[in-house]
Amino acid sequence: VQNYKYIEEIRLQLQIQEDENNAHNFTIKTEGCSIPAMNPFDVGIKEFVHFPKSLKECDKRNETLLKRNRTHIWINKDEIVLNDELKNNIDSLICCYKSFFMPESIVNIKLPFVDDRVKYESCINFSDAIEVKNEFVRVTCNVGEICVHDEFFIFALKKDYHEHNGVKEISRNKTAYNVLFIGLDAVSRLNFHRTMPKTLAYLQNKGAVSLDGFNKVGDNTFPNMIPMLLGISSKELQKTCLPHRKAAFDNCPFIWEWFKQAGYYTAFGEDGSRLRAFNYDGAGFIDAPTDYYLHTFMKEAEKNSGNNKDIFSYLCMHDKYFYKVLLDYVADLTFTLSDKKLFGFFWEFSMTHDYLNYPMIMDDDYASVFTVLERSKYLDDTVVFLVSDHGMRWGGIRLTKQGRLEERLPFAFILLPRSFRDNYSDAYDNLKLNGQRLTTPFDIHATMLDLIDMENIRDEKIFTRKQESYGDKRSISLFLPVPSNRTCESAEINEHWCTCNEERSISKDDPYVIVASTYLIEHFNEILSDYPQCARLRIGEIIEALEIVVKPSNNEIDLRVITVVLRSKPGDGIFEGTLRHVNGAWSISGTVSRLNLYGDQGRCMPDLRLRLYCYCDFL
């Protein structure tokens, strides 16, 4: 009953808006790009939408033993839950306060990731309360020799401003806005509408601009996050700052470096460590990249107190979901730095990475944190980016036509304060216009760059910049009008990810489809040829075939672009690839997608990038 009422409530809220969009048959329609309209509760996908009643609660043992505020931790003796023997010795309860941090020196060079190093300070015992003077704290409590509690705490303490290359903290007299980037992994625009209606309603009521034509540029998180944070593609990292895969990211020109140079405090945090963006298939950071960096805390908390593991991630730290730990930290940090300027980049993946409907669990908390920031007046001086990287990449919904489009169209909202709209009206008007244009993660980077110096977006400056030739650039600030004739090609969106192109179903028995599928499976075998532990793959079934309508360039003869979905044997891997046949030869366009989870099938493959293709021969 709860599930039915929840879904019906969302359906009613969205019906009028989506009916209006569907009446025009397009999500966006411009000279260069037409994205089909979609209904969040289309008959083809509604079977996949349900309240996640199977989600387990966090471990709530001894949740009342310790309490905290922003400055102290204390023992809540009146509500301690202990057995009778321990209760009789409650007066001997002693707690040990240990702070920890990432040390500057690297002692253990054999660590898998260089920023996994950690150092704990000596224990400080207390039996009542203790003042907090450290960011990251672990408290263990004993009755005699028996440990009865072990808990991690994170605090957003005020730090002295650290000058960067002699640049002092930004003057309070200079016009500037905080920039708060909040990311949710793997949530499409329509799934955000379906699963987070309260957060959506808040954003809409406050006039946030939705980028309805926001198209991803890569398969997973990394190739979509890199353009937002650096303004380059993930393939360009090697020439820019990452000479090899095991190099650290310290020399890369992240967006927060530019905000540091403008006198901002900076912060970067994710709600876990197992799927963190710069360590999953990279070396991480040698030094903390920002003034506030949460990896050390999340790594230790996940390792020692993580519970409720669900596929890839631990969902909980003690009795609290990890996403809520991150949200509470964001609220605390904005309170601590309320009189400073902050660039903060925060990314959630623990709940949304693996399950389509888990965002429903988070809706109240995200809506609540925005209300808290509004009541504290923090949003009066803050530009908020609420963005995802892509939609759900696997599962039943991904095998539907709408699921394929949703995966390529993540949500993106930009919330501007009233003073911004009044004082930078041309930039604001352009942003609203761009809500119905083709946009990408590269544009998010260009937009954030414009916020470093507000002189860049005064009305007279916007007028001058509009006269310049920028329409064919890969990165366009959303404070400028994105050209209506922008195409996937000019925005550097690969054909495999482009949602603008017309598609036509073709027979699975079409000779071109059979040859394309064979080429794809042989491509897998070729890239796995150096790994004899992986079984040789063959076509089990051709599930679907689509022809993409594209305009050939001058030197392309007999161009056909075909997307095939096939099941491989052994292992039953489901793959989707886009292939080009031009001038008599086949090639793969972009990245191949795997549409079902592969679990331990590829555990014998050392290269994480190839694990999705490998079926270990000894299974």
C-alpha cells in the first residue's frame, strides 16, 4: 500500500508537466538536436519503478551511547543499552578519543593507493565529555576489558586560510558567490523526477534551471566527471597531467585549483571509498587536493564500521547511511565557513550506483538539507549545481528503449540566488534558454570557471562575448547562449551516446547486423587475447538492432551506423555497441556498454577496464 501511494503521488505531480512535453513529442527540439519526449511512467518501464522495501536498515546497536554537537562528544549514560553484568559496572565506563589524519610522509610504499595512508594520534580518555579539536575522530568505549562501543565522527572545523602561491583570502568587499556542487551517481533526469519529487519540488519552487538536454559524454562516472572538473576528456589526461595509469592526480588542473587562486576555501568529498572516482582505477592523490578532503575519514569509517553491504558499497556507517553522513557534513561545513567563500564538490554514489529506486530513500534528506541551507541564508550567496553523471547503466530498465535514452540523459539543475538573477540578468536569461539546448559536462566546467570572476558575466561583458565566435567550441559557458544548431558532433558527444540522432529498428537477421555483431564479439576476443585465463567469447543471441541516421562527411562512402545488443557465451554478458561501416570497413564508435552486472565472472582479469568482457575460463 505504501509503495502504491508513493508512486501514485509522484505520478500525479508529474502528469501535467510531462503531458505538456509529450504534446510536443520532444524533450528538446532545436536546429541541431531533437531528443524524443519521454513519460517517467511509460508503460514500458513502470514495472521497474517501486519503493525499495527490501533495503535493510543500518546497524543500530548502541546508537544512543555517544552524542555529539559541533564542538563536543559526550557519553549519554541515561540511555546506554548494555546487558545486566555491564550495567552493574557502568561507573567503570571509559572512552578513548583518537584523532586520525592522512600524514604528509609516505611510510608504507606498498599501499594499494597512496592516499590510503593514515596515522592515529594517542588516546585521550574521558568518562563524561570531551571537546573536539580534530576533523576525524574514532572513539572506543570499554567497561573493564570489554569494548562496548566503537564509533567514528567527522567534524567541519574552521581552519586557518592557507595561501596558495601567495594569494590571500578573497576580500569580503569583492562580489563573489560560494559554489556548491552536489552530485548523485547514476540518476537520469526522469528517474530524478520519479524518485525524488520533494527535492524536485523544492528546486522548481525556487526557480532552479533544469538542463533538459544534458547529454553524457562517456560510459561511467570517470569520463563524465573529468570534463566537469578539468574541462578535458578523460583520454586527454595522459597528455595533460597523467603520464601513466598509476600516476597520482596531484598535477592535474582541477577546477578547485582555480578557485584556490581566487582566494576560496575548497572541499572535496565522496560518501565512501570503494567506488571513489580517482582511486577505482587510478592512484588517487599524494597530498590532500583541497582544504577539506574527506577520503581518509571515509576509508577508515567504511573499513571499520561499514555495514549493510549491497553489491559494491557499504550503505551505512554505524546507524547512519553514508550519504547522510556526507549531507550532514555539507551542512556543517557551510555553517563553519558562513563568513568565508567556499568551492565544495561533493559526490554521492553509495545508494544510487547500483539501484534504480534507492533515490526514493534519500529524497526527504536532500530536500531537508536545501531547506536548512535556505534558513541559514547560505543560499543567498551560493550558486548550487545539483548534477548526475549518467542514468542507470544496467538492469531491466536498461534493456528498454526509454532506459537506453535515460542512461544517456542525467539530470542537471543550477540554482541561483536572487541577487545573481537581478545583477546578472543576461547571464541568467541565457542559462534559462540553455535549459532547452544540447549541453554536456564540458559546459558545466566552463560555467563554473565564469563564477571565479563575476566581471566575466556582467551584462555588458556577456554582450561582448556573444559577438565572438564560440559556437563550435566543445565547452560553452551556460551563461552564454548555446547555439541552437549545436550537434553531438560539435559538442564532441560520440555517436554511441548521442540522443539527438534518429534511430530505426532493423531486423536482427539483416546481413549488416550479423556482420556487425560478429565484428563486435571478435573485438572482445582480440583485446582479451593476452589473457588466456579469459574464455573465448561467441555470440549467444542478437537481442536488438538499431540503425542510427547520421549525415556522412565528405569523404565517407556507404556510411551505415548500427547499434547492436547481443548476449555473449559463455557468461551471458549483455553488451551494446555502436559500429560504423564506412568505405568498406567496420569500426567501433565510442565505448561498448555492458548492460548486466558481471559480478565475479571477471575476477581473474587484473585490468579493471577489461573485466566486464572477461569470463574466467575456470568458472
